[in-house]
Amino acid sequence: VREAVGDDFPVMIKLGVEDQREGGLQLADGIEMAKGLAMVGMDAIEVSEGVEQTPANHIRTGVDTREKEAYYLDNAREVRKEVKIPLFLVGGMRSFDIMESIVEEGTADCIALCRAFIREPDLVERFRRGDREIARCISCNGCLEKLQAGRLSCIFND
């Protein structure tokens, strides 16, 4: 990949560092993989979940309290101990202060969002203006049902 895109183009990977099924990838193995990817020149890693026990298990619903946000944070902290290239963290983040604290503590260099942007495409601009109200996405996954029907949108925006 590096040869194809050159040295001045970032090469990143979304890496499931731990599977959620019996006999699957253990966190220690995922950390070793992340270290190896950093050693061979990966520019950044997005810490995520690997193979799940049931389909779409990683697309969690009911992220409706602060305690349920950042559900891969503990894994990212373990990866950060061993990997010094930039890390992105994904996983149900909705609160600006939680995202900010993750970056400030150095666990992740960047926060990755998906469903929150489907509901609020201007979320970053809203945060930038100083409106720190929690993102309005309620993790119902209605957007995924709409996507399967051929249209990506939030059920609350129609």
C-alpha cells in the first residue's frame, strides 16, 4: 500500500484488537498485531472490536448514559501502552467532555464517530461553537435499518 500511495499519504487501519467470541483473538494478540503494524509503517490505528459472537454485536444499541460511552476505551489504553503512532478511538461516544478527556489523557489522538454524524452532520461545528449538549444520537440503530433499505439517514431526521 505504501508503495502505491507514496510516503506523503497517510495509511491507516481500523483494527479489531479483541474478538468477542470463544477461541477468537485475545487482546494481547491484538496489541502484538498493532505493534507490528506500527513497526512496518502504519501511520495510525483505529482501535475497534474484532469478530463478534453474533452479527453486528459491535454496533451497540442503548448508549444512553455516560457510562456506556467509549466502550473500547480500556482496550485503547492497553494498546497505547505499547504503540506510539496515532490512535483513533471509536465506540459510542456522545459527550464532548468524554471525548476531550480521552484525547487529553493521551489514550487516543483522535475520536472517530459514525452514527452521531448521521443524526447531526454538523455536530463538530456545534461543539466548536460551544454547545456541548450531548450528541442527539440515541444508538437505536434505526439508521442501519434505513441503510439496508438503500438510504442512510436517521429515523428522527425524516
